Amino acid sequence: MTDNQKIDTRYSDEEIRKLVVARLSVLSSDMQISIGSSGTFTRDELIGHVNANDDLGRKIEEIELEWLRSWKDKAHV
């Protein structure tokens, strides 16, 4: 397991969800995002899945955290 794949235990699941919801909230309300074979979703639908903590919501959290980690890694270059 690489450092990027480790779960950061410094933050609670609730804190991570709040961060992801905050990031999604700045998207345009009419924007749609395709998540592989899961389908296409509006901003509000994505936020609903994150808040419900369902499989898709957890996948969205994983995607967002990986994106944030990539920025952190680029900052150290």
C-alpha cells in the first residue's frame, strides 16, 4: 500500500464528508458529472450520496481525497 492509498486517520468520516460536500457545493447546480458505469449525476445528487454515506458517496469521497492528495504531492515537488 502506498502513502496515497493509506486512509488518513487524523480526520473523522464526518469531517471528510463535510469537506467533500463543501467542495461539491461550489459546483454549478446544473453541472452533471459522470461516474463510470454508475451513471451521470447532478451536484445535488452527488451531495445526497455523500451525505447518505452509501457506496457511491464513499466512492466520491475516495475520488476527492485522491485529487487533494495529488495536489499535496505536487506542492512538495
